[in-house]
Amino acid sequence: MQALRIRQLAKTYGNGVEALKGIDLDVEEGDFFALLGPNGAGKSTTIGIIASLVNKSAGSVQVFGHDLVEDLALAKTCLGLVPQEFNFSVFETPLQIVVNQAGFYGMPRREALVRAEEVLNTLSLWDKRNVQSRTLSGGMKRRLMIARALMHRPRLLILDEPTAGVDIEVRRSMWEFLRGLNAQGTTIILTTHYLEEAESLCRNIAIIDKGLIVENTSMKALLATLDRETFVLDVRHLNGLPEILDGFPLRRVDEHTLEVEISRERNLNQLFGLLSERGVEVMSMRNKANRLEELFLSLTEKKSAA
Amino acid sequence: MPTPSLRQLNWIAFQSILVKEITRFTRIWAQTLLPPAITMTLYFVIFGKLIGSQIGDMGGHNYMAYIVPGIIMMSVIQNAYANVVSSFFSAKFQRFVEELLVSPVSNNTILLGYLGGGVTRGVLVGLIVSLISLFFIRIPIAHPWLVFLVVVLTSTLFSLGGFINAVYAKKFDDISIVPTFILTPLTYLGGVFYSISLLPEFWRGLALANPILYMVNAFRYGFLGVSDIDVGVAIGMILGFIAVLYAVSLHLLKRGIGLRS
Ligand SMILES: Nc1ncnc2c1ncn2[C@@H]1O[C@H](COP(=O)(O)OP(=O)(O)OP(=O)(O)O)[C@@H](O)[C@H]1O
Ligand SMILES: [Mg+2]
């Protein structure tokens, strides 16, 4: 069964912006799917259309086989949404927000109160259940939106940048939580700007750029196409290294910092060997950009080269 | 959760919206329930007691008795309208209206839920003002059910007006334009404080084009048994207006005007 099936979806906003130019997307039931793309690529627009917050200009969307035009109410009951921007009443309490939300899906109040305790506990918000939600921290507000989306136990959960502005610790615990949810059978789609996040969570991925899907594949296959990485090395002394060291392009940033590009055919051992031959001691090393950025670069370079 | 039928779902959703709405206006009672109590008390004191004692009878009744129904109706109208316009506009402004748009709740249910909130506040304020009026005068209620019916219908109508206003409103200023420039003048000219039989021929004709006149008069008839116009016609007119505004509101919701880009 397909959790999501999108065909030739297009959106032109009232101001003439062509946010989506006809995209196809398939997400299988049980999948953990990443939708990646730079700012303004059309991710939120796509999600907005799936969630009935944006009117589409053309194309079709089905959620678990329910068409958004013919079977809207059924499609909606399958869907839980965690939007990119806060959209709850800041004067209501977390408990009021999630209980009302359950009501909008037809859950009787008594049952909703039980479910609310469960969900708010899972997201560590139970202690805060009776405060006005405007007093919550940013991370708590995000978790509140996740709690709200889970109240009616949706089969498909869509999260639009759920970890934006959330500290590392909370982010990791959110990942843990989403992994568990997925393991129990919830299909999850998320957008993010952190490849690390997509890499550690998702099995399949689509990359969207300027309203078009430029890549749609498994995470493994995508990472395999990553053909080079740039590392930043902190060294004790540069000892007058050349610009190119046996085929490794080097860039001197300052007296103690060096950038090296390593392509797939080479490996780090070779580089370290060459460096120690010249008496350069490497103190530490890190990736220059997150790998997603490199991926984008290589994708766009490929396009402009073609 | 066992999947409820759509009808059950909408019934529970309606209750949820209603609870949410009532919680809202009771939480901010100092902005919603207190002001009409104070303003209307002033009206009773100034127009009823001080000025009214100089006026004599109006429409065959003591002036205080004559204006009490009008003043109650005025507060019902203002509060039903204000409740829906500010509540729905806030929902748009803070974007939590999206909670409803994403959910399977039908447009009819959304609309009825907000109307339910407006009517509840209208009736509640009507009740508060009526209780206050008891400190000034005891007037008999000739037709209690008619009184109740007119309050409910009037608050429904003005809740719809508030809803449509909120749909088109883009900023906070936009939710006070209609009340200030249309609602208040029409209410004052709607025979709250005087009988239109006092007006010269031409103005009387014009007054008859004011829908609020019909509500005030039907309501007053419920108390005193006197009216400038036929009560059946008045009820029919209110129902007609409700039908039209309901259809317009539903259409706006379906099209997502001001809600979906
Ligand atoms: N309501 C709107 N009216 C007009 N244009 C819009 C609207 N919403 C989005 N756009 C435009 O549509 C394009 C796609 O925006 P969208 O929000 O879908 O991008 P995104 O991929 O979610 O970006 P981000 O990563 O920054 O959240 C952008 O050019 C944006 O300016
Ligand atoms: Mg976005």
C-alpha cells in the first residue's frame, strides 16, 4: 500500500511564484522518507497541499489511496501534520490544545484526556500541561506540535523541519522517538536541512530544487553518489606544503588550518601518509560542510556540466 | 481508535469547537462579559432613569420599560458579532485555524461551531443585561418563547456577520470597521430608544429598510406585546438574512478565501 502518491503536482501562488512545476512522489507504507531541498525549493508548499492548507494548481494527491478531491475527509483522518511554523493558540494550554485537536478527529473527550496524558508524557510535556503555551520554550513548542499531531494516531506523519531551533540533546531524543514510532508502523515523511538527520533516520529520499524533484532514491544509493568530501585539518605547522600534494588539492586557510578535498578513489590513509612524510602533524579534523551541502554542489554542478 | 463515522466525528468536533469558544470568552471575561454589563448599566441610568423620567410614555409604555428590550438586543447584537469576528480572526492571525483546516471536520461543522460560540455569548450577555435591568424596573414578559427565539436568531445572524468580516479581515483594524461604521449606527437608528412612529414619513420609510429595526421590535413585542411592525414579518426577515449569510459564509469556507493560498 502506498502511503502517499503524488502525480504532476503543480502550484503557482497568487503572486505568480511557480513553487511546484509538476512533481511525482511515491512513499510506501512504513517508510521513513526525507524530503530535502534548499530554502524556497517547494517543500512546505508540497506539504501544504497534502494537508489542505494550500490549494493546488494542478495534479493529484492520494493518501493511503484516498484522493484529496474525492475522499478528502478519509485522507485527512490518515494524516498528522507538524508544520514548519508554530500554529497553535498561544493563550491555550498544551492540554487544551491536544484535547481539542483529538475532538476535531472525532475522539470523545474522555478518551482524549487519557490519550493526552500518554502523548504529553512521551514528549515530556505533561508537567507543562496547564501553562499558557506562549510561555513554553521553542523546543517545547515543537514537541507540543508533535504531540498534537499524534493525538489521533495518524498512519502518515509529516514533519516540516521538526528539529529546527532544537538543541542537540532534544534533537537526538526526538530522533529516537520518531524511530520508535516508525518501527511501530507509522509512515513518516520529514523535511530537514541537516543531512545527518536524514541520513540517520530515513531510508528513502527525494531532493527537490526550484519546484522540481531532482533526485528520488534510497538513502544508501544517494550517499554512494557522494564522490568527494572536503575536510578541514588543524595542524601544528604547515611546513611549506605545495598547492597540490600528490594529487590532493590543498588550500591553506591560515598558519594552522588546511582544507583538503578527497575524492572517492583516494583515501585518508594516503593523505596522512603524505603529510607525516613531510613532518606535518594533524591535531584534529572535521568535515568542512555538512555532506548535504556537498551533495547539492555536486548535483548542481552535474546539471550545469550537462 | 475505532474510526468514528463522519457524522459522529463532526458531532464531537462541533462540541470541541464550542468548548474552545466558550473557554475563550470566559477566560477573557473582563473584555467580553464585563464591558456590556457596565455600558448597559449606564444606559439604564442615563436614558432610562434620568432622561426617561422627563419623557413620559413611549408606545404606550413607561420609557424605561420601552428601552429595556432595545438595550438588551443591542448588547446581544454587539457581543455575538464581536465574539465571532475576533475569535475567528485570531485563529487566522495566529494560524491555529489550520488545526481545523487540516482535520477532517466539515465546513458546516466549523461554521456551526463558531456560530455556537457567538450565540452562547450573545445569549449570556443578554441574560446578564436582563438581570441588571431588574434593578431598575420589573417588566412582564408577554411571550417568553418569542423572546428566546429572537435572541437566538439575532445572535446567529450577527455571528454570521462577524464570521464574514473575519474572513475578509487582514489586520486587527479590519475587525472594528464594520461594528463602528455600520453596526452601531444601524442599532441606534433601529428603534432602540424610540418608536419609529415618532419619525416623519420619509424617515420612517427609510427606517423600515434597517434590518435591526425588525429584531428590536420583535424582541420588544416578546416583552411588552407592542411593536412598530408585524412580528411574523420580522421573524421571516431574520430567517431570510440568516439563510443568505450562512450560504455566503459556507461558500467562503469552501473556497478557502483568506484561509488557503
Ligand atoms: N503564501 C505564499 N504566497 C506566495 N509565494 C509563496 C507562498 N508560500 C511560499 N511561496 C513561495 O514559494 C516558493 C516555495 O516555498 P516553500 O515554502 O514551499 O519552500 P521550502 O522548500 O519549504 O523552503 P524552506 O526550506 O525555506 O522552508 C518560494 O519561492 C516561496 O517564496
Ligand atoms: Mg518550508
